[in-house]
Amino acid sequence: MSFTNMKKNIAVILGDGIGPEVTQQSIKVLNAVAEYYGHDFNYKFCLMGADAIDKTGNPLPDETIEVCLESDAILFGAIGDPKYDNDPNAKVRPEQGLLKIRKVLQLYGNIRPTTIYPSLQHLSPLNPKHLEDVDLVIYRELTGGIYFGKKETSADGNSATDTCTYSVEEIERIAHLAFKAAQIRRKKLTLIDKANVLETSRLWRKVVQGLAIQYTDVTVDYMFVDNAAMQMILNPKQFDVILTENMFGDIISDEASVLNGSLGLAPSASVGNITALFEPIHGSYPQAAGKDIANPIGCILSAAMMLDYFGLHKEANKVRAAVSWTLDNKFVTKDIDPINFYFTSTLGELIADYVGNKIVGEVNQENILLRKSTVI
């Protein structure tokens, strides 16, 4: 193949639970991309989450931060462990590592696309007629708002306060990303806020209205978050690019993620001025850890978003085509079909083989069941 060689250093955080299993499938696919298209991807593995606490006592070791700062991008699995999740008194928690890495690396924008696969529409909680033409992406501000605001509990323990603060600069930088995305999509942006109640939301609306003058080709509308949550169920195809603040984005993106029938299918990117981090949106799912049954597609599609970030759009689209081929041919994991399912590692092999043009005919089902991807 005659393509321009690209060399990239990728920090890999396997994380907890199913994180290592799904991330290894993404690496398998990235290696297939590198081999077929003539690129060079170098990986450096580092710790975060419960795994990091167990080994270092710190949910985000300084070494991990250093590796991430020196890398071109970060591929991340998942964090979380029941021994911390079920202990409200735990002072050191896996999630602290995730919040800290977002802040330290200035990952201010979270991007979550929602894609509907026709072969899986029956799994969605919505009627298929509501899923036609659904293709949306959510731009969530990630390092401001109530999650990072001042937190206080009164001395007597009878009251608590969480402060939500936003600056014009914080709003503008994520809004520019969302507007630019809308320009190359269907040219529609929806700001989700609660401007009838919250001062921060009124600031968001004022800033976005000011920026809209610079993007005259984009139609902008405004929707209160309670109505948006309802509209996501009633008529999700009305949305193109959604822009919103941190907590609203956390909630609305999880709602959107169930439209396609499985949390295991959904990718995400967290971007900033320095680098970008790519991860599936699902949790660590510790009950499935080590069983080779987790869905790796969300993580593999996150790797495709990484390829887009590198400017390798042809390669990214090939990975997405491989995922669609896999789903169309009913090569799915247990979360999608609890009876006729395939292993995590098998899907990784199939998608990698498709990317490398090693699948050119019908697939030998018997070999697939043996966790091979030999074709005839």
C-alpha cells in the first residue's frame, strides 16, 4: 500500500474490570491499521483507577501524567471497583483519577456520537420508527461546572453545598468545537441548559448567542434540559450537534447512549489543548472481568475517533466499516445476543482482519466458534 507513514506515541491506560480486555482489542485493531496502511503506533502502558490504587496507593500516579503529556493521544479502558464503589467512606477512589486527569491534561471537551445500527434496532428501548435517521453527537464541557466547584458540608452535617461556576472562556472553547462540528454535519446546533432557573445557564446562552454570529451557516436552537431529556425519547432525530455543560452533558449523553441498544457500542473522546483521551462510555463491569464476554466495540470505535484525531480519516472509516460488517453478520457479544454470542477476543480478531483486508469471502463459522477468524 502506498500511504504516508505516520508515527504516533499512544499512552494506554487499561484500567479496571473489563478495561484491559476491551482495550487490548482496540490495540489489535490499531496494529492492523498500522500494518495495512504503513503507520507506526508505539504504546506505553500506565496506571489509573483501582488498579493504580492497589499498586501505588494513588488513583493517578505522577508517572501516568508524565507519559500522557509526552504522548500524542491516550487510549483508556474503564475504571471502578466494587470495593471502592460500595464504600462511601473511602478517602481514595478510582474516579478521583479520572477527574484529575481531565483537569491536569485540560481535557475540556467530551465528544459522544450516537449511531444507530439497523441490525440492532430491535434491542433499543424505543420503537424502531423513532430511530430512523438518528445521528447525533454531544459536546459536553468537561472541566468546569458543579463537578469541579467548591464543595462544603456544614459542621453539624445537616446541610451541604456544591457550587456551579462557569467563565466565558470555558464556554467559548467548547462552543467553538461544537459549532465547527455542526458546520461539517447537518448545520444544526442545540444548546441544552436551564436558563429559566440558573445564572450559569443564562451565561451559557448569552455566550452561545454571541458566537452564533460567527457561524451564520449553523442554525442554533435552545432547549431546557428537562424538555431535552423528553425529546431524546420522543424525537431523537431532531438533534444534530448538542452542546451543554458538564452535569447536563453527563446525564443527557447517558440517555442518548441507550438508543442504539447497548452501552457497549458507544465511544467517546475527551479533547483539550495538549492532547486527547479516547474511551468507551461503559463502566468497568467487574462481574464480566476476565470472562472474555465484554463488548469491545465501544473501545474499538473510540480508537477510530483517535485515528480521526490524528487526521487518518480513511483508516478511521475502515474501522467503522469493519464494525458495521461485524454487526450486520451477527458477530456480536453476549450483551447483544445472550445465546448466540462470540468472545471479546474473537470480535477483535474479526475487526482487525477486516481492516487488514483479510476477510474477502464468507466466514467459516466453525473456525469463528473456535475463536479463530480464518476465512474461505
